[in-house]
Amino acid sequence: MFSREYYEAEFTAYPDVVTLKEMRKMLGGISEKKALGLLHDKRIRSFYIDGRYLIPKICIVDYLTEDNEIPKAKYQGKKKPVRRRKPGTGCIRQLTENLWEG
């Protein structure tokens, strides 16, 4: 893990408030899904204004310098419950002689 001063020097080319695309580049080219997950989980603080995310650069530095513990999965060690229909619900129809759709 690098120091706060390292990241502040590394990100001097970026403005004080960055967009989602710039944040992804700062974090090493992570996917958009991963970046949005960090924002939705409030692991990186941001503002959502006029349909776009604005992220203060200092919040990205805070995220990179803190001890980021990965949260435990909701169903860790257990199987995820299966959603099943109630008996008698749904429908089935015959498309061709040997093809059915349900």
C-alpha cells in the first residue's frame, strides 16, 4: 500500500472533481460495474448531479490509503435460497409436435 503523498502526487494531472470515467482510470482501469459498486456501497463518496457521478479526488485517495476490508458475502457458507413458483401457477403451451414452451 502506498502513502497518501504518493497518490496525491500521482493524481496531480486530474482535476479536483473527477467523472466516473476518470475515476476508473485512476483505479487502474477497473470495470464500470465495479466502479459503480464502489459508489453505491459508499466505499467512495460521490455526488450524483444531472445524471452523472462527480467524485472528489480526495475521496479516491482516501479509499486507496485506508485499510479496505472486503465485506463478507450475504450467503457465505450457505446456499442461496432457490425461488420456486407455487404449484398451479404459470402456463405451458405446445409450439410444434415435439416442442413445448413453459
